[in-house]
Amino acid sequence: MKIEKKAIRLGAVAAGVSSVGSLLKANAVDSNIMASAKAILVIACAHSRAALDSKNLQVKQNDTMATYEKVRTISKELAMTLEGQGYSALAIPPFLPMDMSDGKYGMVGSVDLRRAAVEAGIGSYGKSGLVLVRGLGPRVRLGAVITSAPLNPTKKRFKSLCPPKCQICLSGCPGNALLGKGKVDKRACGRVIFQFGLRGMIKFIGEMIEASAEKKAELLKSYPFRELWQTLASGNYYFCFECQALCPIGLHSPVD
């Protein structure tokens, strides 16, 4: 069985292969991951459309965690399959852990999964900068397996699925972070989506240091502290899903 077909059988909605060489040329992969790497198998797993459409934030967050866990599980299974065939293979973290060292700050993954997905032909870039998959739009989470196996690269999709005149995600972004043509103001995006992630924690601790004893007691009972605790407990720090939920691709039909 081709490894891409096994990915689909395990529950991925799309799978494809890119050469490591093409990603190295684009600085889209850490060359230190595996010296013998030849190919990257990229997979996509689907969000629940109803979850992303829900007005309940916790439902969206739960679906995100579940989707990432599915990506993680499938990637691990595929890596072990390739190792069982005598090749080196390892699964790339789809979310956390990430390199938090100076210069990276958890903002740069070991593989640019969006670039890898486009190179592997499983989707195209949208105006939001997210990868659009046929029938699902951006309602997916991505994962990858790097391997020494000589997998044949799949055909890259050159035509974008994004309607040329559509501006829905750009106009609907709460942080005004989407600049068009796939460009994103990461700081503006981060202020909304990661408000209770690392930057939120730094801000909260800074306020605690400067606060009076009475104010410290108030802060420990505040909403921001409860969300920071929940972020640490759950491992989720996404607080915005609008660019995924608003995209019209895949909303009305399983196949666009």
C-alpha cells in the first residue's frame, strides 16, 4: 500500500509527498532533523465545521486539540510504518513542542508545514495565508513525516482554490491582520489569537510584579489568570478561528 493511501485509511483527509530538497531551497525545513532525509510526507486532518461555526469558544478549542491529536497519532503511525520497512522516519510536531530559544521564540517550526503542504500538492495558499484543501478550505490541521524513504513527490497544485475576488477572510479578521495575497501581520494576529499564550503570561506577570498586595489578590482572581491557567492545563492557546470559519470554500458541498 502506498504510504499516502495508508494516511487516508488512518483518517487523514489529504496526503502528499514533497522532496526535502525543494523545501531546503526555500528554507522551509531544519536541515538538522535528519541527515538522511529524502522526502516529507504531509497530511491534513479535518476540523468539525459545526465546531468552528459555533459561538462557543471552548467547543472550537476542544476541536482544535482533538484535530491536532489526530494529526499527531496518524503521523506517528506512518513514521513507524516506514521504519518497519527499513527506513528512517520521524513525525514532526504539528503544534507543540516548539523551539523556544532566542531568535525562534516558538514562532518558527522545524518544518514550514504550510509550504510543505503546498509543495506536496494537498492544497494551495489562500489570501489568509492558510492552506486551502479541496472540499474543506482552511478547516484542517497539518502534520508531516520526514523520512529517508525514496518516496515519489506528488504533483504540486498551481491553481489556487481561493476565489480571486473573495475578501471575506480579510474583512472579517478581528485583528485586521490579514493583508491580502497571503501576507499576515503576525503581531496583529498574535494579539488576538495568542492573547493568553506566552505574551499574555509575560504581560500578566509584569502586572503582578508592579502591583500592590491588594491588586495582586485581585489579579489572582481575575479572568486573565483563569484563562492562563487553562492554557497551561490544556496546552491550547488559540483564541480566534475566524479565518477558518469564514472561508466559503467547502461550506455548502463536500467537494468544491
